[in-house]
Amino acid sequence: MDTEILHIFIDVVHAGSFANAAKKRNQDPSSISRAIAALETQLDARLFHRTTRSITLTDAGRIYLARVAPICDELARAEDEIRSAQQQIKGRIRFSTSVAFGQTWIVPLLPELRQQYPDLEIDMNLSDRNLDIIDERLDFAIRLNKVSDNRFIRSRLKDTKYRVCASPDYIKNNSRIGSPEQLSDHQLIVFDLPNYKDKWRFKCGRKKIKVIDVYGQITLSNALAIRDCTLQGLGISLLADWLVDNDIASGKLINLFPEHEVSAEDFDSGIWVIYPERAFLPTKTRVTIDFIRAKLAQKYDDRQPSKRYPIE
């Protein structure tokens, strides 16, 4: 049997439809439908229940998937190990990350990544939407929030801390800020996301968490734009350490509440890498993730020499 038809079957199962599988494989949906029909004819069994809106595995389909998926994984693993043994890190790696994090942290790493793996083709999608890894045919994604979907493996790249910031000019031209409660008397620049634009949380040692209602005179959907407006003295903002710590160190911005932990949602914030759960991780994906993980750890340690953040 041609193993390609087995891969098509598995792709249809994971994609949830012939159309999504066709998109992933860059093929016409009719060719996927014909391939599955041919496989069902060969097996003399129906593998999918079909409706106008969805497909689901039949009992025969579930049995078949349980048998052939490990075989396909082993074939892919064998090919991958041969390439690794020959030190051939090649092919196209597709991943996504947010605009701000990608522009600030990942883009500067690309020259060295290309130098280290010249045969690796990079396809990075910068988007503030959480793109569907399966639909978009991504090898992995870097997310600024936790992912609970059990279809994916997740691993923390680094912790994230948040700072309430303002420019020196803003501080000079406005009333003194002595406590989080006084934020209501000031111009705020907020991120257009739930919680970020209406509630900020403050924690000082073991004291009770304060939840402060905030209202933004300026609301923006991009963290880089919020940082720029803050630097220009338009108001106070809540931004991640990886975006503003250099500005704070240089005096371009002031951390207004250095004694507080601050968050819009969860104090256990971080940068996460996620990828589809599978029996093995292709070498091109593994080396790219390992490269990014190592460089972020090194870069963050260089910026914050007095404090190390754990890498999971």
C-alpha cells in the first residue's frame, strides 16, 4: 500500500474535514475525498461518518487509526533520524508569535539562526491573533498565555513580569502617584483585551491583592504602539518586562510601582511554546525551539544579571 494515502487519512482525522486537510496539504479537496474513498474501497469498510458540516470516525476508522498512526510516526521518525545523522537540518519551519514579542525578541535572532542552519527555511507569522496551529499548518507557536488544549504540548520559555510605566515628562507634568488607587486621576493607555483595559491587579508581598478599575483615554490593540505612546508622554501603561525593561534601565521610562507585582490576569505569566502532540518532534522543529529557548535565556540574563528566571 502507498503510505501517502495513510498520511492523508491521518491528516483528515487531525484536521476534522476534507477541506481543512486539503488546505494543510495544499491540494484540492476533491483529491482528498477521492483518496479516502479509494482507501475505504480497498478496506471494504467506511472510515468516516459524513454530514454536510462535519466528519467523525466510525468504529472501523478508530481501529484503523490506532494501528496506522504509530506506523506513520515510525516512518517519519526513521526519515528524520537519517537526516539528523547526516546533519541535514533542512526544510521549511512554520511558526507564529505576537507582533510585539516577535519583533522585539525573535526577529533579532533570525540572522544567527540562519547562519547556524543555512538550509532551514523560516516562515514566521507575526499576528496578535492566536492562529490555529492545525489549520495554519504551523510547526509550533509562541504564545503569551497558557494553552489548556490537550491536543498540544506546551513548555514555558520564560516568565513574564509586568510594569506600570510612564515617561519622565509625564511624571513631571502631572500629579504625584503614590498608590495604585491614584491611577484613576491619570491618563491611561490600555491594551484592547479583557482585563488589560479595565482591571489591573497589584500584589505587594503577602498583602491582599488589590484589583484596581482602570479606564483608558487611549485604547490600542498593539503593545509596540502602547510603548511608543508611553515614551511620548501620553499616559501611563501596563507593559511586559521584555518590552520595557531596557527603557526603564536607560531612564526613558519609570517603573511607578517597583515594590508591587502587577498583572491584568494571572501573576503566573509567561511565554509559552506549543506544538501538536505527536510521538516524536521533527528535528527541524526541535532545533529551532531549542535555539530560541537558549537565546532567550541568554538575552534575558544579559538584561537582568541579578535575577534568573527558570526555563522549563
